[in-house]
Amino acid sequence: MTFVVTDNCIACKYTDCVSVCPVDCFYEGENMLVIHPEECIDCGVCEPECPADAIRADTEPDMEKWVEFNRKYAEIWPVILAAKDPLSTAEEMDGTEGKLTTHFSENPAAEAA
């Protein structure tokens, strides 16, 4: 079992989950996070920390596509090791439907200056 980040993270990118992860398995894109399914130890501490309720266990229905999505982007985005402020759009975008097709960016997070 692993945990995965789903589309409600898009355009929110809360990072509360990052600060509690004991194995640093979160990776950061321009406007969302993903979990590397091979690195996740299934501890579950991240799931209740997500204000957007975007983290799910892979055992929930229809999560197979999210496991592969998380794997794909974890392989190309940089690891995130510390919490940051959420995106300025977080509150208004939390819960918006269809963000994968309307707001998702494949770009990695910008490097810190």
C-alpha cells in the first residue's frame, strides 16, 4: 500500500504533509505535490494533515491512475523537504472540480533563489 496525492492538490499546494513525512517522499511541481509510491512507507501521517483532503490510500476505489500519476511526476520533479506557504489560489481552488484538465502544470517547482 502507498498513499497518493490527487487532483485537489492542484492550484492549492498545501505543504503541511511534507513537514510530517518521516521519509521525504514528497516531490514538488509548479502547482501541486506528489508522493513517490516506491518511497512511501504507508505510515499515513500525511493524510490527515492535508487541508485540501487531497491525499488518499491507494486501496481506495479508482486510485490506480493516481499511483501512476504520482510515480511519473515523482521521477522528474524535485524532492520537497520543508513546508512552504500554499499557493495564493489555495482557498479559492480547494474543492474545484476538473483541475487536472484545467489547471495542472507538468513543470517542476521553481528553484529557490
